[in-house]
Amino acid sequence: MLNYTLRRLMLLVPLLFFISVMIFGILKLTPGDPAMVLLGDRATKEALELTREKFALNKPVHIQYIKMMTHLFTGELKSIYYRENVIMVVLKKMKPTLELGGAAMVLAVLVSIPAGIISAVKRNSFFDYASMTTALFGISIPVFFTGILLIYFFAVKLRLLPASGYGGSMFTLEGMRHLIMPAFVLSFTLMASTTRITRASMLDVIKEDYIRTARAKGVREFGVIMVHAFKNALMPVTTNLGNQIARLFAGAVLTETVFAWPGVGRLAVNAIFRRDEPLVFGCVLILSFIYVVVNLMVDLFYGVINPQIRYE
């Protein structure tokens, strides 16, 4: 496993290089002048030229890319808007994103996996139809629409929860009140997909001969389902959860924007509108790194689930 892990880590280098080139290319294709956005329409030509010179915006594209990558790794890449180190700006916003993503993940797992198991065991029951219908809605409805509906009912009409903002640590009462709605919205799609995949995987497994053998030996039904069936149905569920975890931490842009959550996703959106190219570059590259690392961890976790898997 060590050799496999090292090979995968080495492959991250060309992958992240390719991602960085794509990000930089998209930034340069975006219309607008960062210097003009920063200084405003009334800025003089001299001020615009000084700003372009300061941030190397008047250099050839390949020189700009090399300089941006070099400054990113040396810690010298600074945000045009915040005038601070890009990595430090992103790290300051990482805590709210981790809290939101972690809460959404825990909520989704606690709801979707039991719902998928019960739907498979009680196939064609009322619970099965209800959970699959809810899952269909979860996959179909956009995140921003779900968020607006929750804000309207629970914040505007019922006045039970705050409409937006960050209430501090999730371990405080005020922080939990602010976290409930965005965490549910972010986890809704994950709940839907995980419920459906868990149900489908369990239906395939419970038809196997060894499940009937376990029942014939007198094993309790709970043991048959959780020990024999669910353990062998866990592989596709883990794959889905791994992909969704990466998306939770790297793609909570809409949720953070709707609820004014001060995380990395909202930071990236604001940086795009401000044409803060260094900050956009740093945000997307760091989130991409999180995505590929999480997927690597999922691949390694396969060996824990199924000891027959060998990486050598």
C-alpha cells in the first residue's frame, strides 16, 4: 500500500499542474481589466499602468503564470483586494467551510444510510416509496432554490432561524442556529444520492446465497442485515460518499452564497466579481487539492472495507 500511495501522490503533481494551467487560462479569458475593477472607472491611465505593473498584469501570459505559481509556493502571492497573502486569506475562511461541510456530511450519513437500508429491507413499502420520492426531489431541486424556500418559511414566516450569516462556532447555540439551514441544504443532495445507492447496493446483496445461509443458521435479522449484507454493500456507498465529501468541501459555493456564509466558496465568488485573479487562482487550486486528496483517501479506504483488495 505504501508504494501505491507514493505513486498516487506523485501523480498529483502533473494533475495539479494541469488544473493550475486550466484555471489560469480561464482567468485570462474572462473579460474585464482587474486594474480597472480595483481602481474604478475614474482612474487615470498612470494609476492603471502602475497597478498593472505592480501585479504583473502587463507581462506576457506565460510570465504571469510562472510568477503566480512561484509566488503561491513561496507565500508571496497576495490578493489584489485584500492586500494579504492568498493562502492566509483562504485559511481564514476555511474554518466556516469545514464546519458547514462536516455538519452536512454527518447529517447526510445519519439520515441516508439508515433510510437506504430500510428501503431495501422493506422494499415496495410505504417507507420505500416515500424515501425514494424524497430522494428524487433532492436530486432534482437546485441547491439555491431549496435554500430560498427554507429562508422564506423558517426565517421570514416562522422566525425560528436566522436567514443568513455566521453565528460563530458550531458548538455554541447561536452558531448552531445559523448552521441548521445551510447544513441541511448542502446535505440534501448527498442524502438523496446516498439513499438511492445504498438501497440499490443492498438489494443486490440481500439476494445472495450467503444471506440465505446466514438466516438458515439462525443469525438474527439485524446481524444478517448489518454484518453480512451492509458490509458487502459498502463499496459503492463509500465511493459515492468520497466523491460527495470532496464536493461538499470544494463546491459549497451556492449554499455559502445564498446564506451569506463566510466560507471559501463565497470568498471565491466575491473574488471572481472583483477580478482578484491571484485570490481566485489560490481558492480554486486549494479546493482542487482537497478534492483529489479526499478521492485518494477513499481509494485507500477500499482496502479496509475489503481485505481482498491489494494495491501492490
